Amino acid sequence: MKLEEYYRPRLSEAGYDLLAVFSRFEYALKKGGFRRENYPDAAWPTFANRLPDPFFQKMREASEAQIFFEAPPDHLVTTADGGVAWSGAPITPNDAASLFKSIKTARNNLFHGDKKHDNDRDTRLMKAALFVLNEAYQEAEVNEGFDSFVSAMEFGL
């Protein structure tokens, strides 16, 4: 059996959607000028801070994003014996930048961490992340300072 055939039924559609959307979002951030200074990495905080002020409150109140505020994803830490474990101290977002950091944590846990991808919580996190990313993109489409980002998101669509 090929690996993709084994894993395909084990990851929800939302998981595949998040992989595609998140990847394109990071590409567009970098192409759109939202890069860390002197690094090729996407600068999520810079993007988040340029979104209109009401964006975070809108996400805070949206039922589709509540999992990030009521049960945010935890992150892996190294242990004294060289292994990894959950920190036991998930961080509740308190602004747009920390919300995107929480989404990135959920994505990293799901695609790089110790997750099975086959439980309701993981699917809810993926769907909530997709909701926030879609809302952020819609804000970028109608606000100044995002033209190159929007263009990069839409390239080839």
C-alpha cells in the first residue's frame, strides 16, 4: 500500500483543506511583503497587526472560532529525557497576533506533532482555523495595504 492511500482516510477533509489554505496563506504572506526581517519566513504578527482593529473582537465573538478561546491547542515541549510532551499550559489568544499563533500551533500539532488526525477536537480546530483564515483574507481584500498579499493568494485561481 502507498502511504497516501493509508493516510487519506485517516485525515478529515478539513485537514486537507487546512493544509492547502495554510500553505497558500504563508506563500502569499511572504510574496505580499509580510516576512520576518532578514528571514524568508512569513511574519504572521505583522499581518495580524495590520488587520483592522475590530477583526480580533469579531473572531472572539464568532461561534466558529470559539475552540481557540475555550480550549486552545497546547504545544509540545522537550522533556528532560530528550522526549516530547504537551506543555499543559495552552495559551488563550488575547489579540489577532496571538490568535494566528494559536492557529499555527494547531496546524503544527496536526501536521508535525503527536496527533492522530482522527478525532473530533482536531477536526474542530481545523475548521475553526479555516474560518479565521477565510475571514482574515476577506478583510485583506477590502482594506488597504494588502494588495500584494491578495494578488499572491489569487494567483492561479
